[in-house]
Amino acid sequence: MMGTREFVAIGKPVEQVSGPAKVTGGAAYTADVRLPGTLYGRILRSPYPHARILRIETARACALSGVHAVITAQDLPETLFGRRMRDMPVLARDKVRFVGERMAAVAAETPEIAEEAINRIEVEYEALPAVFDPLDAMKPDAPRVHESTAGYFNHQEPVPRLPNIYSFATQTKGDIAEGFRTSDRIFEQTFRTQSNHQGYLEPHVAIAHVAEDGHAHFWLSNKNPVMARNDLANVLDLPRERITAHVSHIGADFGGKGSVMDAPVAYHLAKASGRPVKLVMSYTEELTAANPRNPGVITVRVGVKADGRLWAYHVRSVWNTGAYQAFLPAGLVGGGLWAGGVYRISHVLLENIGVYSNCTPRGHNRGPGFLQAGFAVESMMDIVARELGIDPVHFRLQNLMESGEVSAIGHQMQDLHAKETLKAAAEAAGWGSPKPGPNIGRGVAIHDHHLGAGNASMTLAIDRDGTATVETAAPDTGTGNHTVFQQIVAEELKLPLDRVRIIVNDTDAGGEDSGVGNQRVSYVHGQAVWKAAQEARDALTETAADLLDAAPEQVSLDPSGFAAGARRASFGEVAALAGRGHGGERRWHVDFHGPERHGLAACSAQIAEVQVDPETGNVTLHKVVTAHDVGTILNPLYHQGQIDGGFVYGMGFAMMEELVIEDGRVANPHLGEYKMPTTQDVPKLITVLVPGATGPTPYEGKAIGELANIPPPGAIANAVFDAVGVRITETPISAEKVYRALQERAAR
């Protein structure tokens, strides 16, 4: 952390730069975009989880007044799309693989006409055997969701031999067989986690317009416009320069706004009709056909020495990715390969298996794979500690790594504060003190999270009156990253915040940009805008030196302007002089690549306090302490917001959120039945910040975006066990599961 440096803008609880527009209704989201002549699209979706398409009859839909286009797969090129491996058709061809798969689409004058046209399309199916559980899907006699992945672009080599597996990856350390052979005790448990939706307010929206010259324009609810442009170019077989992705405000993301979703359908409707087409997913479509979290079956086997040292460690994570892998940007659910956590272990085998099933295709959801694996690993740590008769906090402290040690996956840890963070959480929670009542328990969990890599393309312009404008390709998904960019520029140039503007460019501006995600924005984009601001400051200092008749090293900059001894010049005066010969404006452009920083992780330790009603199994979450090691906090308002929101996100997954799947069909396909947390569900939340760390963001900040959401499931499950002595191994941790476990224990 940067000592006692005094900041002008950094570290201040600045409100969002887009806040006024959002609360007054002035912010335009994708659904608000109005193009002249826009038609409304609707998609016919499959009612079967697995079926052969025998016939599609569209004549009655085409004959409906107000309908301008009706398309099926027969009208489209045989192309597939995906964020990495391309295995998903734009519209189903020959067969469907999940309930909700796109079958046909229409474009009409009104949404009502489009809906009526969809209802007039007749489809004849031949039902096929289906498989829904990932373990069943790997059996030799399981129905094949895809005959093979060998023909798909970016498929894994070699092609996995077992049925329905699209990816298999491992991480190893030491000798796992020798590790278990030399362990004094061995424990094993299997855990299951559910699928849940990201819960963003704004559903996916796509607008497509094909200009007379064939140039394709898109407006998308997408956090990665440049990458979306590239994905669309691939599936539509268009040069990238013939596509423009325009940017609107985004109504939250949580990992789910990275795919192009229905945009290829909107394009083909626009091309067929000759008019712009807008497709807005309903929330029923979101819950049944978008890209929710991957359910997991995670088996953890742990060998320990008699003194409590972790010695051998095997985690096998099997992910139910649904019918297509297209929504996964890395080609796998990565969290399973990080399931070694922040523990010191000599012998490790981590297996990560991606499996097709006839369920909704899954994608990314805040902390993809990490949340599920975190529940399994932290529950297992509690199981082992209690079987050994060691306090769960002390057991973790005994086995947590320190700086310089090598992790389970071979990364040397840097500036690691896991022990300090756990100790701070335990102290604030009163760990070890008497419980305030009967059937009350406390549970602990800890998580470390790395930073993602990526590219940022940023431009900083200073006009003649001294106003600074940041041009970026990275949208603000609600986390406040644009405000942080504003603060960085204001800090370096000593400007008032209202003199720094943010503009999000469309993809025609050029540059490769990874967009938002994986805790990278303050690191990758922050570094880019920081470097641009430093270049601008240095150039303006040279201009000020000429104006003040001084050497550049004699010139200082503060909020009142530039100074060299007693001579002064305002920022605007210097900017005006610098802009001469440049059209009145100076511009600095930075393309920055932020490499992976695997060994530089931030930590979060949480302790949950629950009370369990033994008569009903109901779990009441009374209090949670969440501790975080921090560097320089760029904006404390957003930093705390990420902690608060992250915890509630993880709590929802732990205790209530679930897409209930029955024979491949989502049984709770609307928000009246899909339960998400409200303010009434949130317990007392105590945040503890552990200072002293350094990080890779400007001013040595550390990540926070995917930390507070990971520990809650493990901490809550461990607290339930501490309260009533039953171990819940499947999320969500519902009253029904706790009650059933209590009844089973009583019957033994």
C-alpha cells in the first residue's frame, strides 16, 4: 500500500459518474434504442429436451399481416458459434438438444403480431432419449448430446473418449499416489451444487440493422463489445470491419453478459426483412434459455498427517454445462482447476471435466466454478478438522500458505495475507466465545482469488479549455469502473472530477479490448488510463515549462494549476497552448496488455453465525463477518459495494437460489417462483479490512469483485453443522435438506 501519500481524488467515496442519468431515467439501455422502422423479433423455442426435427411449417406465420420475415435453419448458412469452441447453431438444424433451443424466428410490426406468428408455426418432432445428470451422461450407454466434438472449431485435442465429455483438464503437484500412501488418515466426500441465474435487472437485448452497403450494426447488452464484434464476424462470416458493435448502458452483468446470445438471429431477421430488428428476451426466456451457472458434482479426497498437516489432495470436479459449450469463454469451467485454494499441500491432483447434457447451456456467473468448488473445499476442510479434533480456524491457520510458497497449482505466492485475514475475521466474530443461545453455530471459510489478464485500449484527450475526456471500449456494468477512470485522471492531472468526462466508443474506434470481467478492469484498464494520464501530465508539464520559462523538473502541478517558483499558469492556459497545432486538442492513446498475475491473490475470510430450528430445519443467518486484505482502495464506496453485493450474491446461492430442473425443463421459469435475496434476508454484515497489502492496479490496489461471494456457502454450511451437527453437502442449504438430515440422524 502506498504509505501515507495524500490523494486528490483517489480513495474518495465519489458517486457514480452515470448515477444522475440512471436515477432520472436519462440513461439509455439497449432496449431504449429506437431506430426508424424497427421491427420486433420473437423466437420459437423447443418444448423438448432432445428430439429430431421432422418438419417445420411456416406458411401460416408468413401469411399473417404485419409479418416481414420468418426464418428457420434452412434459410441460414450452416455455421456454428461460441465464445471459444463453436458448437451452437443459430437456429436448430435437424435436432434440438434442450428445452428452449431456438427453432425459428419472426420479425413483425408489433410484439403482439410477432407472438401470434410464432404460435402459427407448426413443428413435428420425434422425441429422443435424453440425459440430464453429468455422471449419467458419462456412462457408456448414455444418449449422445453431440456425436463428437471433433468437427467443432477450437475443440479439445485429443477428443475425450467417454461419452458427452467436451473437455478434460488436470493440474498436478508432487506424487498423488505416494501422497495418499503416506497419509495417516484419508477423508472423502462428494458435494453437489445447483444452477442459478445471474439475476441481472436488464435481460439480454439485441438490435441488428443491415445498412444498404451490407455493413452490420448491432446494439447489444454485452460487456465486451470488441469481443462480441469478433464473435459475430465469425458466425456471420463477415469481415470485422463490416460490423459495428454500439454500446449502451448495461443493467448489470455478474458474468452473464459476455455472449452474443440472440444477436445472430436478429441479424438474419434484419437481412431478410430489410429493416432493423429488436429482440428482447423475456425473463422466462432468461431463466430457461440464457446462460446460468454450471451445476457441479465435486468429489474431494484429502489425506492428512497425524499432526493435522494437509498432505494429499484430490479434487474431481464434474460440470454439467448443458447442451452447448458456446457460452464459456475459456472452453471450460475454470474454478475446478483452482480448487487447491490457499493451502499448503505437497501432493495434488485436480481434475476438471466438462460434460454435455440435455439442459440449458450454461455460461459464466460471478466466480465461475470458484463458488461451487469453494463450497466443497471449505466444507471438506471443516470435516477434516472436526474429525481430527482440531478447531476449524486453527486447522486452517496451520495449513495456510505464506508469501514465497508454491500453491497447489505451481504458482509462487506474492504478498499473501491469508493468515492475517483469517485471524482478523475470527477476532471480529468472537470465534471461540460462548454462543448467544441454543442451536446457534459458527462456520468459517476462506478464499483467495487471482486477477485476470486482458487487453485495454484507452485514449485520453485534453481540449483547449482543459477538459479531459477518457475514451474507452469497456462499458460500466454498474460496478463504477468509469468513475474510477475519472478519479485516476483527476488524480494525475489534479483536475476537479467534473472536468473529466467518460465516453464509451463503438468498435469502429479500433483497438483490441477484453472488456469487463474476471476482476481485471481496475488492473488492466486502470493501468491503461493511468499511463495515458501520466503521458498527458508529462507533456503538459513540458508545455508549462515553456510558458513559465523554466525547466520541466522545476514545474509542479497541483489543483490550482502549474507552478515554477512564484510563476503560475492555470491548467486551462497550458492546455490551450498545448492544443495549438493539434486542432485545439491533444490526445494520448495507450494499448495495454495486463498479463496473468496468478501468484498475486487477494483473500477473503468469512465467519457466519446461524440459528437452526430443529423442528423445521429453518436456517436463520444472524451475522456474518467478512474480512479482506487490501492495498490502496481506489473508491471506498464501490469497494464496500462490491463486498456487500458479493456477500448477498453468495448468500443467495448458498441458501435459496436454484433453477429447479425436471426432465430437462426449468420448473420455476419466472421470478414469482425463482427466489432471490431481498433486504429482509440480509443479516448483520461486519466488514474488516486488513491493510498493508500491495496490488497491481494503479496506486497498488487489490481486486475485490469476486471475493466476498465465494466463502458464504462454505461458511454457512459449516455453521449449520456447528449448530445442530448435520452436514449439508448439496446447495442450496434449504430448510427441507436440514430437516431431512436431522430426521435421518434421529433414525440412526
